Amino acid sequence: MEMQKEEILHIFPDFMRPRWEKVAERADRLQEIRLRIGQPVTVLMNHKEKFLSERGELTDEISYAGRSDEKELEAILTHICHYSIYAFADEIRQGFMTIRGGHRIGLSGQVILEDGERIRNIKYIRYLNIRIAHEVKGVSDKTLPFLYNQGEVLNTLIISPPGCGKTTMLRDLVRNISGGTAYGRGRNVGLVDERSEIAGSYLGIPQNDIGIRTDVMDACPKREGMMMLIRSMAPDVLAVDELGNAEDVEAMHRAVRCGCKMLATIHSYSLEEVSRKSYMRTVMEERLFDRYLLLGKKNSKCIVTGIYDRERKLCSNLQESCC
């Protein structure tokens, strides 16, 4: 807890830290800090929005909220970049940066295009979304008996609406499968961490526990990352977050043909909705996945709502918390 408090305070330059002291003291409940030019500073805690006053007090009243200005945003960004924004051009170009502790800074501003298509840079960055990383170990433990068969990992798709813990679940499955469980020995896992959210790598070092046998391809598109890991690291299991198009699915097909087991996630509310996605139609018809792990919410808590087999028959309505 004390370490996370210090990590949050170090997001801000020294002269700003007194204002953020009380927020950092509640690091265990802190989810997001949003700074927008000329707008109230908002803080998300336990899924509830608060405003931050100029004096560092959290309030429900927007009239007491402090507002972000250009100098404040530039000072924070410069500090995050260790006073060399040029050195972080690649991270800025992709719209986010991962910092010590695995916390992620989303960036928005004016995009500069190259050849009218490719993003060359982002300037006039006037919006920051600071997402606080919370590693939750053990959330996948109750699902493990359903995800192995005679010691072998089963191809598994995690289906989840936004904000229901799919990345947390995937991270913990990677940790367990890599380390070994009562249901199977430890396996070499190749993790394509396209958005740096699962391992939360900072300077190439994972800030989250992803297991002793996991190799990470960080900030790399899924399509290229899967093939690179197969060629270079020979994984037994490949893990990817957020299948989103036909290219991702084709790369996944190739990985399975190479003998890899798959762990993947997708944004959706149900198996039926997944089946209706055009790029997933062949996957569902061919029954590529042996298990479907559905997540949802109950009483504002993220839970596993059901585990289904490759025939889409219910294996368990686990109703187990996953965050």
C-alpha cells in the first residue's frame, strides 16, 4: 500500500504532490484520475466519481472542483517523460505510456499524420487519463479445474463486457499456467501485451506477476506478436487480449496450427453476440475454443457468470468474484 502511494505521488512533479497526498493515501480504492484542459479534475474511486479541489480535498460538488490548465498538464507530461519528451515519442504516438508500477497514462490531443494516414505524433496534449493498476492474484483459481484436460491447457476465450475484469482474469490465468497448478505442470507462455496492460512492463520489466515461464512481447500488435513469439520463444501457450478483427483471428488460427494453446479475450455480452461478429464466425463454427469463460457483474462486483464447453453447454455457473 505504501509503495503504491509513492508510485502515485511520483506521477506528479514535486510542487504538485501536496495536492495529491490525500488521493494517494486511498490508493487501494483509486481507479482513475482524469485531467482535461479547462475542466474539473475527476477521480474515480470504487466506481464512484469524485472531484478534486485546489486544496486536494475530494468532493461530490463540482462547484468546489479545481480545473486543469495548460501549464499543469505540460508539467505532468514533461515529468512523466523524465524531462525528455522526444525520448518518449514512440509511446506518445500510440496514445499511452506505462510507468513504474504498471500504471498507464492515456494521452489525447492534436494528431499529426504522416502521408495522410499513419500517426507520426500527438501534440498539444490536453487530456490525460491516469489508470491505476491493481494486480489481483487468485481470481482465476476457481476456474482452473475447468480449463485443463489431463494436464493440458484448453483453448479458452474470456468473454466480457467492458469493465468486468477480463484483463485481470487473463493476467492471473497467465500467472497460474506459467507457474504450474494442481491440474498441470508449468508451461512456457508467450504473452502479446499490445496495450501494456497485462504485464504492465516499464522499461521492458513486467511490473505485474505474470509467472516464471512467461515471455512478453510488449506494445506489439497481436498479429505480428503471435508469430514473432512462436518463431523466437517456442511457447506452449499464447495469451492475447481483445481480439478485434479478422487479422487477429487469422494469426490465432496459425498459432493453433503450430501447436500452441490459446488464451484470448473479447469484448462482448454473450456467446450469441460473439457468434454474430463477422470475424469470429469461422472460429465459432470450427469450435476452435474448448472453453468459454463469461464474465459479468452482480451487485456492482465483477464475477464469472458461467463456463461453457466447445459445444456451448454449461460446465459451471461459478458466480465467483473476479476482481
